[in-house]
Amino acid sequence: MSTYKFFLRKSSFKRDKLNANIFLNLITKLKPKNFLEIGVLEGVTARNVCDLLFGIHGANFRYIGVDLFGVDLEKNNQSEFTPISYNYSNPLKFFLHEIILRKRPNSIEGVSHLLKKYNKSVFLYKGYSHDILNKIDISKVDFCFLDGGHSYETVKMDLSIILKSIKKGSSILIDDYNQPEFGVRKAADEIKQKYQHEHLGRFLLIHT
């Protein structure tokens, strides 16, 4: 069984071992070759996914990550992203990223550094998900992890674009489905009726 690693970085799992294991076991079971992640944050899940897929497929896999990477491009969306400037609670993390690497962990340069082992298989895109998803080819994607903006409007838009373009027979894992304070559940519920789906506690898994 794979163990979720954190690499001195923030993760949406926040050391949530149960759901981290559910996530990794699901990837192991489905063995996707073309993985799309919306909401990369500091690249922790991306690195875990790449490590796992490399163990399954060797270098014959593709990871696509979409994120604002700490920069609100339109200066009006503060609730939908993690700012590039923030305080480090761990002095070791501060020393590593600010003194040695000189790369903020949630910048595109910082995430690229974490994934450099797989640079030929990794493709990172900086921008709003609805803009990027309409510009890149995701027709070969067979697994999508949706963990970007959590507002109803953003989730509904992302899902609509993904489901229109993603490979038939693929899977979409939606994070924070069980959190009522977000708009994730409402947006997902309006779409899931058309597809096979499975409620996995914190996640909703949709099969196209």
C-alpha cells in the first residue's frame, strides 16, 4: 500500500490519513495513464500521484495540473485560491523554500521543482480552470481530481467543461463533497444524476 507523503508542504488532505489512503488506493485500482488535477496547491497530491503512476506505468504516463499558483490574475477572486505570500508556521519549511530553493512552494516554479523527477510527463498550466480547460486537450484524460475553486459557480463550470471533453469511460473524483459550507455538493448533485456515481465520504466519484 502506498503512503501519502507531504514533503514539508500544504495539502488539501491535511494529514487526513483515511481519505489520503482512499485516494491512493483508488488510483492504484484504476491505474490511469492520463491524470488531470484541478487545484494543485503546493503539488503534494501531484507528487504522490506521479510517484504512484510511475510505479505502475514507468515513464508512460501524463500528469496535467491546473492552478492559479498563488496569483489572482483578475484581482477579484480572493476566496478561490491560496495567495503566493503567506506566513510559514514551520521554520524548517521557511529555510528550505526561502533560503535554499528560493521558490515559494505554491508558485509554479516551486511545484515544478517538486515534480522535476517527472518533468517529461508533467504539464502545468497557470490560470483560471475554466479558461485553461477550454484551451488544452483533455480528450485522453482517464482520471480527473477536481479540487479547485469550491464555489457553486466554479465547480459547475469546471464539471461541465470536463464532462464535455474528457475521455468516455473515465472517472472524476470530486473533493470536499461532504462539506456543506461550500458549493461543491450542490453543483455535483445537479450533474451526477446523468452518470454512475459513488459517494466515498469526503469524495464523490463520477464514472462517465
